[in-house]
Amino acid sequence: MKINRVIILYAVVFLASSCNSSYTPKPLGYLKVEYPEKEYVMYKGDAPFQFEYPAYAELEKGEGRDDEIHWYNMNFPMYKSTLHLSYKPLQGDVDLLIRESRDLVYKHASQSDGIDEIPFIDKESSNYGILYELGGNVASAVQFFITDSTEHFLRGSLYFNTTPNRDSLNPIINFIEEDITHMMETVEWK
């Protein structure tokens, strides 16, 4: 019985002394993201356009509808994201395509904290467009279109292969948005 009393005494002393320490929970955090140096290469494929895109992205031909021959996916494997690109030749339907692009953006409005429309105008190359920044936990945080308004129309939307969490994805979205802006600035039609 003496051993049991000693064990009980040690247990009581141990439990009593452990209650004096305060516990501080570890704060939530996100993984550190490494960003490569900005470096661009020129895409000069069989499409009726060319542009500079990031060297750390992988550009591949995508699958679209029959009337949309030129679909591409610009993959950012290190960020588990894809910029989906689709091209349409204009046939007097530029207003319709602009409305369709805007409608596709505003389908995210119910989940968005706001949508900023940033006009893009390059008078030298006669290219015009809009870059859409969608706030909040939306499926596609950045979308755009660019056109010469007579022959060519290119649209893009950025998606992540993960559940949208704007707080953790925001630095990556901003990083890729710089690449999208650079791409829009370097588009040339063939």
C-alpha cells in the first residue's frame, strides 16, 4: 500500500504543478511562397497571335469547342493554377464577345467581395481590353480580354486547383496578375 500512496502523491504533485503553466495557442499561418525571377519568352506558335509569357509557366494547347480553334492553358505548376486562354476571330461581333466576357466575369459576383474593371488601352498597337480583378473567395480571381476590335479577340481566366482562400492566395494572385498584364502589353496579332 505504501507504493500506491507514493504513486498517488507523485501524481497529485505532478498534476498540481502542471496547472500553473499558461498555454498559448500557435497562431494560424500560411506556407512561405518562393517566387521565381520575372523572365519572359515569346510564344510564336500556329495561333493568329503572339505574346510574351513567363518562362516558369508551361503553355499547352487546350481543348475547346469546334468554333474556338485556339484554346491554350498556361499552367503555373508551382502554384497549382492555370490561365485558360481562348481566341476567336471577329466577324463583326466584338460587342457580343465583350458582353459574353463581362457576363462570365459577373457570374462570380455573388461570391465576390467586389469586381474592379481596369481598362487596357494601347493606342500604338490598337489593342484594347479590360482586366477584371475579382475580390473574395471566388473561383477565378483574375479575368481579361484583349482585342484589336476588328479581327481578333483573346480572353483569359485564372483558376487555382484548390479551394479558394483569398487570404492565402492573394500574394500568388498578385504575382501572376503581373504576368497577365505583361502578356496583354505584348500581344501582337498575325
